[in-house]
Amino acid sequence: AGPGSYTVGTMSERFDCFYCRDPLHGKKYVQKEGRHCCVKCFDKICANTCIECKKPIGADSKELHFKNRYWHDTCFRCFKCYTSLVNEPFMLRENNKVWCSNCTAAADAPRCKGCFKPIIAGDQNVEYKKMVWHKDCFTCSQCKQVIGSGSFFPKGDDFFCVSCHEHKFAKTCAKCKNPITSGGLTYQEQPWHSECFICSNCKKQLGGKRFTAVEDDFYCVDCYKECVAKKCAGCKNPITAGFGRGTSVVNYEDESWHDYCFKCTKCARGLANKRFVCHNGKIYCAECPKRL
């Protein structure tokens, strides 16, 4: 932008200054709105006032104007960084202050929740629930290592990397004592990894399957029958209480029977919870020994 509203020249004809009436012949003068005046009167009476330094913009100074506001060319600088804005893009912001494009972008940019500095277009950043961080400012609240674009766990106003979350919050497996990060199961109010809750004999996982607990060990149905269960003195098959028919067991002199196998050797009458007689290692009802 330039003056445009007045002309500076040297008078070759006979004119007097419009204000002080001094002759202008052979002198430098200013013509504004059809009037001729000397430089001294122009600076005192007609010159525009610089919006920045509040001083007149004399005839010998370079003037810049924008929306009826005027500056010395040396005063036309960015309010934030003081860079000259002559022939540079600018913005007129609050209080009629001019800002360069870089400072305008920084002022309007979102602020990093970590360092509180602006996040400029092109910066790598992390966004979460309307909050934003520089990528290198998004760190674990526990170990302070950069999470960046990696996986994390929010806890209130804190954020934890996977490793710190595991050690601080994850449940611990009752067998291996390591954190359970996903899945798992619960038995008697204790957490287990699925791969740790296995049959003590065949090592197959027991999650979702029928099993029997014997002291601190667990057995699937087949291994319990084969390796743990007592054998019925009657049918010689495993006594697997809870795995089908024969949930009751009869014990007598270090031997065991299914309740339905504990019967009279002679008449096959069921003797569970009834009086019986043992004769020559065999079981009889109270009546049959009399008939032998």
C-alpha cells in the first residue's frame, strides 16, 4: 500500500503554502486534496498518525495503510515476533495489532496438554477425548516413557503403558503369579490364565469343561477316572462321584462300591443304607446267610 491521497514534488511555479503562506517556489511541497503545502506544515497538520508509535507519518517517510489504519513502514511489524510485515501476509487481530501468519497459526492452534505449547499443523500428535498432545509429550504416568501412538490404558487423569498397567492394575494368576492381561477365568474367587488352569495329568485346558479338584490338583473326567478315582469292588469300574450315575459311595473295610453295586451276593438286593452281613469276604443281606 502507498500514500495515494497526496503528492510530493518540487514547486516550479509560484505558489504559496496553503497554511503558512510561505512561498513554495523551488522548494519541496506536498499536494493533498488540491491544496499545496510545505513539508513542515504537512507533517504538523496533514500527516496521518502511525497506529503503532502514535507519531505523524511525515512526507519523507514511507507509509502503509490498511482499512483506514496507517503505519510507518518501520512500524509495520508482527506484534508477537517483531518480524517486518512489509510485503508479507498478515492478520489484524485484537487491539488493532498486526500478526504474521506464523504467529497467527500458533495462537489459534490447540495446546498440548503435556507441555502447553501450540500444536502446529504437521506436528505428530495424539488425540483422546477432545484432548491433544505432541506425540513425544504423551507419556506413561508411571514410567514416564513415551507412549506415542502405542497402546495405553486410561485411569482417571492418568495414562499407563501396557507394561505398567499390567503390574499396577491387572489381576495375578493363582498359578504362575503373572498378570492376566486378557481373558482368563475364575475358580473359587481366584483368577487364572486359561492356559494355566489345566489337567494335572494330561495338561489339557479345563476352562468350560467338567473337572474334579483333588487337593491342589485338577483333573479332567478321563484322567480322574484313570488315575485318581477308586475302583468299585463290585463292578471294578472307577467311582466318579459327580460324573453321572452313582453319586453315592459305600465304604467298608478299605473297599468302596458304587451305591448301586453294593448288593447282596445271593439275592442281589441293594444294601446301601441297610443292614448287611460279611461272610467269607462277600456281602449278604441279613436273611441270605441263613439259607447258605
